[in-house]
Amino acid sequence: MLAAPFRYRSKRGIGLFIKNQWRGILFGVLSAYALGATVFLLAGGARPAMTSLVAMEAEVESGDTGDDTDRTGPDDSAIFEGAALDATESPSTVAAAAESPPACSDIDPSQHSVDSSLGGVHALDFVTLDERPAAFAGYAGCPLIVNFFASWCAPCVTEMPDFERFWNTHGATVAVLGLAANDRLEDAVATVAERGVTYPTGLDEGELFIDFGGLGMPTTVFVSPNGEILETHSGLLTLDDITSRAEEHFGL
């Protein structure tokens, strides 16, 4: 009589305890699982995987991946260089950029024709002393000194060797051109030969002398690289005069 009620009450009490404390029991189970997993890891259960990860990081840092295969291929560097070149400019453009501009002393005005698109002095033309057509367009981009002379002008003949000396020294950066004004062709040719002039020369029958603003002989004109007349000087110039004016106008 006493055993049955006791068993009933015990079972009922256990059921109520489980019903009321299930959250605590679940938390305890989860805590035990976490504790067991921690002990497992600390005991070395995952050591091989951790060791492999550390080894991989060390290999990456040292550059040794353990693979002898060249992943980029033998020609990748050349391919990358070619791609970079194509993305910027062609080989012909690079070669042209590497070439230095021609020296002003190398300009042959007889190799150029009149260019109406150019302004100022560069739109004019003349005839060389060997009777070839020539154009000032060839001097575009170079500072230019134009010296008007004549065989009958004593100061002109006197200063011509100084222009030759200046041209021999600074011809690479400043061009020099002699123009015989109102002179016979044969007399101008003879004067150039006698004075040892080697810079380009030509013949002017009077129009260019006016265009350049000449007033008397000799006249020397300093022209900018874009064809603008910077100074027109009438009268004899020495080598020092030519050099100082070139420094002033062209920044030698």
C-alpha cells in the first residue's frame, strides 16, 4: 500500500523536475560538449591540420611553394613588357622620341617649300646663291639670325667673318642665313667665297629687306623659333655684339 504511492510520487516528481529544468539540462549538455571539444584540441587532435596551415604560411612567405613548375611561363615577362608598350605607344613612336631634333646648322632651306600655314618670317621664300628655290619654313623651330649684306657695302664685308665664327660656335642651336641685297649674283658669290662664309646664303632683290624692316646696310635680323621678328639692327656688328644679342633673344 505504501510502495505504489511512493513510486507514483517519485516518477511524477522526476517528470516535473525535467519539465521545469530542461533549459538548465540542455545548457549543461552543451557546456560538456564544448569542454570535451576543447580538451580534444588541446590534446593534439587537430595538430596535423594546424601544422599544415602554419607550414603553408611559411612557404608563402619564403617564396617556396614546393612546386618546381614555373607558373608564369618562360615568356611571360616579355609578354607583359609588350603589353605595356602596346598600351602606351608603338615602337616607331618610341624610336622617334629617342631621336634628338636636327641641329640648326644642318638645316638646308633649299630642301623646303613655302608653307602657307606658317606665320611670320616662315611664310616667306628666297633663292640661294646657287639659284635654287628655298623657303624660310625650314627654319621653323630654330632661332635664326638673318644678315643682309652686299659686295659694295664695306661694313657688310667686314662683319661677315664674325658671323661665320658665331655660326661655327653656336650653329647647332642658332641658325645663320646671309642674304645679298640689291647686289649682282656673281658679285655676291665672289664675296661669300672671299670671306670664307660657309653658312647658307641667298639672294634678295629688295623685297625681303623691306619685309624684315631693313633701313640701311648692313642689316641683321633676329627671328624667334616661331617666325617672329625680335630685333632689326642696322649697322656693323662684332662677334661680341652678335653673341650678346643672341643671348638676350634666344637665351644661349
